[in-house]
Amino acid sequence: MKLLRRLGYAAFVLAALAAGQAIQSAEPNVNHNLRPFPVAGEVGTEVAARTFTAQVQLVRCAAALRIGDNILDTQGVWIVAKLRVGARFKPTSIAYAAARDGAGRVYQTTDRVTLNLVTGGHVMQPGLPYEGEIAIEVPTAAAGSLTLLLADNSIDQRMDSMAEIRLPISDGAACSAEPTTLLAPKALS
């Protein structure tokens, strides 16, 4: 009789644990609820996030990056995106820029080069667009499936809009072996 009672208790506990797991997995978790709101776009089209607009005008990749007289090599490839960005309603900056590959891995802009247009604290004024380039260093295998991510908060992108622009690079192995020059940002009139 004691054995049957213990087996009954064990079955009840296992059933309660299974029901709890099913409920927990059926509900969206906190990270899902707090995720950024994606604003998707393509190269050549303007994407309007909450505080800024962004347009990727051109994308290229190379094995080396030229900054003045310096050449920066990489074990992967450099993805260089020419951007046109602007503040929407009030002065703002783009403090977060990264690329996400098809497997979900995120590669942030390089810290080997100062990128004033994004992550450099450049404050944009409404009505005055800026143009410039950013560089992201990625593994060669990841270059064929990248999406550019832009947000105005460098630390916490949750519960805010994030521009997501698919980059049209088909194969990282086809990138140029010649160094590419990174253009500095400038205000457009």
C-alpha cells in the first residue's frame, strides 16, 4: 500500500512539473516581450526608426581597409556600408550598429577605427541629413547572410525600434582582395 501511495505521489509531481513546463514554454518569455521592434528595409530605401532615418546606399566588402596611410587587415572580411542618416524630430545619434548573420550571431562595428557617423557620439540635427560609411569585421563565411542593425541606444535596444536592412552580399569569398577606403561622414545640404 505504501509503495502505491509513493508511486501516486511521484506520478502527481511529474505531471505537475510537465504541466508547468508546458505553460512556461507556451507563454512568450520576458526577453521576447522586451525585444526591439524591427523596422525592416532594403538597400536603397529609407527606413524610419523612432528617432532617426537610415538608408543604405551602397555595400561592398574587402579583405583590407585603408584609413589614411594605414591598412587594416582581417582574418575575415570587412563589410563597408555607405549610409545616409538623419534625425527625425529632435537631435539624436545612432549609438548602436551591428550586423546579424543568418545563424543569429551579431558582429558589432569595429573599434579599430573611429566611426563618427555611428557609435561615435555624432549628434544629428533634424532636417540635416548626413552621409558616411561604417565598417564591420565579420568571418568570411558569415558575409553572405548579413542584416545591418541600427539603433539609437548603445546599451539597451529593448522596447525601441531598430532598423534592420538586409545587405546584398552573396559570398564573402568573392570580396575584393584590394584595400577599400572608408569615407568620412559629412553633412549634406
